[in-house]
Amino acid sequence: MLLLETMATVPATGLFSLAWLLIVIPLAGAALLLVLGRFSDSWGHWLATACCLASFTIGVLLFSSMLGANEGQRAVTVHLYDWISTGSWNLSFGMLIDQLSILFVLLITGVGSLIHIYSIGYMAHDERRRRFFAYLNLFIAAMLTLVLADSYLVLFLGWEGVGLASYLLISFWQHKPSAAAAGRKAFVVNRVGDLGMSMAIFTMLSLFGSTAFSEVNAGMPRADVATATLLGFLLLLAACGKSAQVPLQSWLLDAMEGPTPVSALIHAATMVTAGVYLVVRSQAIFTLSDEAALAVAIVGLCSIFAGAWIGCAKDDIKKVLAGSTMSQIGYMMLAAGLGPAGVAFAIFHLLTHGMFKANMFLGAGAVMHGMDDDTDMRHFGALAKGMPWVFGTFAMGYLAIIGCPFFAGYYSKDHIINAAFGKGQLFGWLAVAGAAITAFYMTRLMMMTFFGPSRHLPGVHPHRPGPVMVLPLVVLAIGSVVGGLVLNGWIQGWLSDAVGAEVEPVHVIETGAIAWITLAVVVCGVGPLGVVLYRRPIAQRTPVSRNFFVNAGRNELYANSFNEAVFMRPGQRLCDGLELTDRYVVDGAVTGSAAAAKGASGVLRLLENGYVRSYGALMTFGAVIIGVVMILGRLA
């Protein structure tokens, strides 16, 4: 069954007719903070937080209305205005609020509100705090535009808005060259993915005369497999750029240069999930093309191990979590490539990941805040006693991500692993191996940060965060514990109409052989590997290693070196060559002809000296020349 092909929509009425306020409120908040300038410095952060909370409240009300509606009445379209209507083209701007998009609305606004609250304390001493909160609101508005779009064209508008806002947030501390470079890198790499999105939109307009999800899904059964494969690969390219999947993952770790709330917002719950949303929303395309669906699953598997590899080698706490994000998004992409049965599990893991990863990123920010902005885990240790609230909440996220039974990640990840075995033994066992490696590098992070002797640098005295920073950690920790249990089973039924998958019975705890094997490898990753290896003394400096795998992980799998060698340097040489051609060939021809004319005129000007005798001599010389020519002509 194709996504949304048979799913009927109803026009907006009542509260749904005001759904546009979801986007307008944070957008207006961002505009006000940027226009009012320093006048709003003292209260701008409260306004931005209130705007995000208002959008969350509207999202909750819409979700409640959908819960009380009949199944056939849960997909609502909100028509905003017609942009182009000519011939077979009818391009309109509208919103689609269905079982899929409303979950993203709750995730974006809910986690976004907690990050806004956390940022009040984290950015308290930043003199540009007002602008930071304006960018946060802009990001929320753009992300909501992306997930609420009723067409690929409107989705692309939000897609580009997210790219702009992420650039502004990642490079927020632009006085640091590394932060400015990270923002530029994220912007450029994402433009590569955007090329795939724009080409897919042009192809849809050519084939279907529209980019509306309903029109594209209705037209796909009439399209051939080659067309579906082309569209699938173009959309996958876009998804890889936004979700930092192999081979467009190089920007993700550099993006850690932004403030920690940005890392939590972009890399936990919102931006990096946009690619997963795109693939899920486009299941009508991927269902028709086995090649494109297989490519999605393969990209997911590669990203699982690429992110885990980096996470095992990095000492920077934020970059370990960034590698983990790449790996967990890989699980979602793997599930999305498994067909309708895996799509619901992809969204399930996306929601649980948004809770526990935001919890861990904010916890890492609290650690940095207490350690004078140090991010090197080799300078931590013994923080479980110095920061008990941070340790307790972070531990909940840790248990969730490794898949400890009854924690959020246990349910969603195990469903994906089971679905992977349904695709093939190779997919299943690789997914299990990824779970083992996840348990190892996350245990490594816990041991280096919170346990063992203190390795603090001189003058560093860990201090606890304030209540405004602790509150979001507690809320997200609760979600990390019970989120999976609450969503397990329910989400499959909730998304069944949207993804075209039958609801299968689920259990509070899986008792099959695969579940026990997965649990066993997770225990091995935690105990014999993680705890045992990192109970021994840890050096304050990263030791030199000649191990290829260690060095590759530390250098982010040499992705930056590859991009520099294959794309950047040849591109620079090409630009230098074009610049020289323009300077010496194009401009040289113009300036050379002008110089020649100027020189000739200078010579001729010497002849115009004002002496009659000179003019007489020239006339005589000319007459002699004419005479000689005439004589020679007769002789010839």
C-alpha cells in the first residue's frame, strides 16, 4: 500500500482553520526580536520561549482533536493561497495535518520549548542572547513549515528556512574562526542535498503538473519504475544532506561549534530528522522502486557504523554524541528503507531518540557549563558526585540509547532490529552489531565523564547548574524512561492509515531469540568492553596511536580530507584558472587593444608638431612614395 494514496483528507474547520498560527507565532517572535533590537534585550528570551510554548499548546489541542475524531477524519488540509494557476499547473500553498505531521509538531515544539527554557540559563551571560532566541524561533517556524507542508514545494520552503536558521545558529559565535567555518560548511554541504530536492521537484512538475503529496502519490502507480527510482535517489540525496548520512555527513561534527542548546535542537529532535521525514512522507515513491528503498537501507546501515566508529574514538563529549546521532538516524533510515512495516518503527525511534538525545545533549551542556566550557572527557571524571542531578538525568538517556529493557530506546530499536531480520539476515545481524557498538561507546562516555578519579585541569571547580537548566533535564529524563512504554503499540496503530501498514501485536518486553541476542550483545558492550576497559587510569591528553581504526575515527573517517582532495582543491584550482583566464585573456584582450590604440595614437601625435617644414617634408615624402609605386606598377 502506498503512503497516503488511499488516505482521504478533509478541509479544515474549527481549530484546524487556525493551524497556521503554529508557524506564524514563532515567526512573528523572531521578527519582533530582530526588529526591536536592544530594546528587547531584557525580555526577549521570555518572548521567544512564550512563542514556542504557544505553538506547543496549539499542537496539543490539535492532537487532542484528532484523538477524538474518526479515523477517516484525522487527515486535515488547510488551504492558504494559490501561487501559480496556469494550464495544467496549479501550485498552491497549504498545510497537511495528519497522524504523521502532528507527531512531528509535538516533538518540535515540545522539545523546542524545553530547549528554550534551558537556554535562558545557559545563555544568561551572552550579550547577544536576544538574537540567539530570535534564531531559535526562526528555526522552529521553518521546521514546522517543513513538516506541515502539503506539497514538496512548500516543504522545500521550510527546508531552506531550516538551512538558513541552522547556519545562523551554528555560527552564532562567529568571533571564533572554527564556528564561522562550521556554519559555512553546514550551509554548503546541505546545498548539495538541496540540489537533489530541487531536481526532484522539477521532475514531479514535469510528470504530474503538481508537487502536492496527494497528486504525486496518486500519479505514482501510473509511473514507471525508472521514474520512481530517479525520484527516490534524488530525494535520498536531499535526505542525506539534511540528516547527515553517508556520504554527506562531514558537517555534523563541526556543527558542535555552536552553543550546546543548538546541538540539542538541531541534532536531536529537529533538523537531522527532516531527512527521515522526507523519506517517510515519500513512501509512495520508495515502495514502487525496490532499488531506491534498498539504497535507503544501505545508507542507513553505513551511517550506523560510521557514526559508531567516530563515537568510539572521539574524546570531545559533544562530538561523541554527534557521532551517536549519525548512528541513530542511520537506524531510522534503515527502518524507512524496509517498507511500510518499518516506517512506523522509524518514526517510533525518531520520537524516543528526540527525548533521550536532547536529554543527553543538554546534560553535556550542563557538564561543560560546570567545567568552564571544557568539552574534553579526559579532563572530567568523578562528576557523578559533583553534579548529581546532571548525572541522574544523563544516566536515564544513557540507559535509553543502549536499549536497556523498559527504557525508551529499548522498544523502538528492538522493533527496527526485528524488522531488519525480515529484510534479510545480513541486515539483521549488522543492526545487532550496531547496538553492541552503541553500548560500548556510550559506556565509554559515562565512565570517562562521571566515574573514576578526578582529572580536572588546574583552576577548574565543577559547579552545579541552576534550576532553569535542571528542569528540562528532568522532563526529558522522564521521557527517556517512559516514552517508549507509552508509545509502544499505540504508535503503530496511530500511523497505520498514514503508512499503510497493518498493526502487529506488541509486548511490554520481547522474549524472542533475537531480543535475547540483542540484549546479550548490549550487556557485552557495557560490561566486558566499556566498564572494564575504562576503569583503568585515563590520561589527560589523547595518546598518540598508530592504529588505523583509531586514527580514522579521530579524523572522522577522513571525510574532510576526502572532500578537500576531491572537491575543494580541484574546485579552487578551477576557480583560480577561470580567474586567470578572465584577467589575462578576456580582460587582456580589451586592455591590450586599448593599449595598442593608445600607443599608435601617441606615435601619430608626434607627427602633429605644428611646423610647416615638417608638413612639407611629409608631403614630399608621400609624393616620392606615390611616384615609386606608379613606376613599379608600369614596370610590372
